[in-house]
Amino acid sequence: METISEGWLQFLFVAVPVLSLVGAWMGLRTAGRLAERRQHDINNKKGDELE
């Protein structure tokens, strides 16, 4: 059986963690935007009830 070349191993050891970090960052960014939008909608509904 043939072993994986050193170049491929280096690529995998760098690319997989980097892609994981990018995915986590994008997910947190999206979650923050959704939470902000949800809070904004809640504040708007409270304002409508007061009128």
C-alpha cells in the first residue's frame, strides 16, 4: 500500500483546521446577526404595543 506524500499531509494539517476556523467564524457572525435582528424585532413590537 502506498503512503500519502508529505506535501498532502502538510496540506491536510493546514487546510482542515483553517477551514474549520473559517466555518466557525462565519457561523458565529451569522448567529450574532440573527440575535441582533431578533432583539430589534422585539423592541419594535414593544414600541407598537405602547402606542
